[in-house]
Amino acid sequence: MTRSFLLLVLALALIGCTAEPTATPIPPTPTITFTPAPTRTLTPPPPTSTPQPAAPTLWMEAHLDGTLRAALEQTAQAQDLTIVDDPAQAALRITLVSSPDPLLVTENVYVVADRFATLRNGVKLADVQQVWQGKATADITALIATTDTAEALTPLLGAPGPLVQITTPETLAELVWGTPSSLAILPFDRLSPRLIAQPIDGHNPLDRTLDMASYPLVVRVFVEGSFERLADFYNALHAAVPATNRDPSKMTSVVMTGVTAMGRFTAQAIEDSSDPAMPARVVAPILAQADITHVSNEIPFVDDCLPNLVHDSIRLCSKSKNIETFRALGVDIVGLTGNHAGDFGYDNYVKTLELYEANGMQYYAGGRDETQARRPLIIEHNGNQLAFLGANSFGPQSYWATSDKPGTNGYDAEKMKQDIAAARAKADVIFVEYQADEVYSYTPDATNVQIFRRTIGDGADVVTGVQNHHPAAVEFQNAGASEILYGLGNFSFDQMYNDEVRQGLIPRHLVYDGKLLQTELLTTMLEKYAQPRWATAAERSTILAAVFQASGFKLPQDRIK
């Protein structure tokens, strides 16, 4: 079997994805087929006949990721295998072509990513192929990749054309941010929050439940050959090469929501609906899918709470039966930084904690005393250790927990630094949320900027403002490894007097193998004084454009209308 024959077999048919004709001829584009991924096994099946001694030789496909090639070469050397140029003369072959009984070495998933400050919502594979081959589309003029990625994707997409810019992993994000109408192509596990993966033909690689047989940018590497050489080499590869760079068992999704206070007109809207879970009904199918669903509840649950229809009233409570909203949302954790937590006294505050406990909802940033209020909530999921902390800097200080009084965790810069350090000993990723200055603007005030940046400097990975009744800016720190969300806006609260207080951000974080990999911004609009719904495409563009502008991000010229 020749190398050219192997590459010929790899050119497969992609259903329904053909490039538009052009007056300037370009090389034909290899097309992609979707085949089920075989499963790696520890030991190959035995031969059906008596094996003949084979020369200790190995041939490798030319187009391989450099890191993978190095691992293969090191393993071959440890197995006393000599690498040869002719596959016909090799006892073992590393190939991209699946044989009838494939032995999978590894599966590498690649993603197409835009800069975080984008209004783009997905790409077409046909467009990506077209640009890769050298012809720009209306909204993609360049693809940016590393040498390893370009090499690995050549069998799938063809030789990279002049619109593929080659760079280093360290400069890839900066180049995407600085190059108009460009997209990155990179391995899934090399993503970072500053680059947001795009669904390809509707298939979102950030979705843990995605059927990878339908996702196009997957490079699968196989080994075949003489059995007596194959078994030892194949098993050695298990220790040297990961089975995949996108392992669903290493993924954890976290969704966080803004202001929830089911009192006043919100409480009346729930009563009028005769449905205690009314606020959750539209968005619950998405939020409940997250591995960890968060809500920031600012007010206590009180059994005999009555809706207060005086709109300027600032004493707020929610009927205990409205915990059904949280149950419908699949709430796992509750942040207790709210400044209305003590509106109905200490007894009702403790009863609210008991209600969370009875419904299996963990909480943090509040408790029966200061020790509990300061204690980080540590959650282990799929091997990821996550810590959640929070504090109230806005007041009133009379609601802050003390050594002998329940309440929320009052903000103290040095104590927060200590608590972050304690959490770091147990956690891979640390989330801190604040009830800080309430700012009715996309731009945060100076006090919040100072507190939030200090918290990142003290070691937090994500700092979120849950106080704003209005979405606010996003900021990256530590070369994009850490992020600040200054305000998420209203989730379920009774402000309906303009579109900006009806807008909401719901960050959906993806943690992978102990690392914050991505943050998607879901967008909502409030209806009926209580019920968030998903923003339309036009509303979403309006919300994100305002948030990105306030963040100091230059809006892309090719933004999607």
C-alpha cells in the first residue's frame, strides 16, 4: 500500500457542502465524511493464523501533529522500532485510514474560533474549506493556525492556501483579535476564554452531548500491521498518547445568572400565573442541562409572604412555594451575597437556608455565622475541582454575618484574599461573585473596577458582579486566562421600565481538565415582570454590541446582523 494510495482513500465525500464556482480556478477541495469513532482497546485481537516474524520497522503518515509525531517517535524508539519511508516495507503503520478492524491510537478534535468579542453565531464548513483553499468569503478573509494544526488538517482540508496564516500557539489569540474578519483553527484543548469556539453547521463542540460522528474536524490516527509487533507497540501508545483531546468525562459546564428577587411585582406575576415555577418555564430546558446551575437569590423565602405592590418598597420576600422556580431550573448552587437577605429577620434567613438544604441546593457567601459565610463551596465534577465564594460590599452592613449572627458574607479585602488562598489549595478554578455598587450602565464604576481587579490579582479565575440590574462590561486579565464580568443584569426581577433593565447575560462556562476553557454569553430579555426569555437575534446583537463597546473591545467589521 503506497502513501499516495492512503491519501487518495482519505479524500471522501461531504454531503451537501460544495463551494460556489469562481472565475479563478483553485485546487479541488478534499471533502470530509463522518464515520463513527472506534473505541480504543488495550490489547489488539489475536491473529487468525500463526504469525511470521516481522522486521522491527514503523512507517508514519506524513501529515501528523508535531507533538503527536514526537510521542510516536519516542515510543517507537523505546520499542526498538526503526522508522522507514516505505509503508510496504514496514511491520507497523501509523495511518489516517481506518481498516476493517481499526485500532485507534488517538482522536484529535479541532475547532474554528472567533475572538470573544464577536456577534458571529456559527460557521459553515463549506466556507471554512473555501477560505482554507485560498478564496475569501463575505465574512471570512483569513484563517489562523499553527504549523502543527495546518499539517494535521491537510488530509481533511487540503494543502493550506495563501489565506491561511501560520503563527505560534502563544500569538494565535492576539493575531485573531488583530486581523479583521479572521478565524482561528486550533485543537479543542488549546482553546482559551479570549477565543470562542463556533458551531460548525450547527454542531457545537462545547456541547458535551455532541455526537462526534457528525462533527467534521476530527483527525483519527490508527495503527495496523504485524500482530507480534502490534500488541506491545499499541499498548505502549496508550501510556504515551491521550485517547482524545476532547474527553466528555473531563468537561464541566457552569451557568450563572444575575439578579433574582421574586418579590413585589414579580411575586404578583407568579401568583397571577398560578404557577410557582413560572419564571423558569422558558429558559429552564437550557439552564437545567448544565452540570452546575447557579442562581443569585437576593431575598429570603417566607411562608406567609404577600406581594408588595408598592413599587418603591425595598423590603422584599418570596413565598416559600416559589422554590419550585429553582427546582425547575435545576439549581445546584445559590449565591447569597444579596443586599435584601435580612429584610424579614434572622429567623426567616435561617429558614431560607433550611429550604435550600431540604431541596439539595448548596449555598455560599452566606450562612448561620461568619465562618460558614466565608467558607468556600468546593464542588468536584468530572475530575474538576471548582470553588465558589462571594461577598457583599454594598451593604447594609447590618445584614452581614458575624460570629454570633447569621447573614451574608461582608466584603473585607484581606479576608477575601485569605479565603481565595484557602480555596486554591483545593480547587482548580475559583469563582468569586460580588454584590457591589449597583450601576445602571454598561460601564462599571471605579469602585467595582478596583474591587474586582484586586480579586483577580489575589488569585480568582472568574469574578462576577451579580448586583447590576443592567448588563455590564467584560474584562480579561492574565493574558486571557482570567476574566471579570462586571454585571449580568436582571434574571427574574420586576424592572420593566426600559429595554436595558430587561436585558440579561447568562455566562456558560466550560471547565476542561482543570482549566477554564470557554465562556459563552447567553442573552435574555425579561417579560411579565418575572419571566426571562431568550433574546432574538436582533436583541442579542444589540446587547452584545453594547457590552463589548463598554468593554473597550473594537467591534468586528464583519459582525453578523
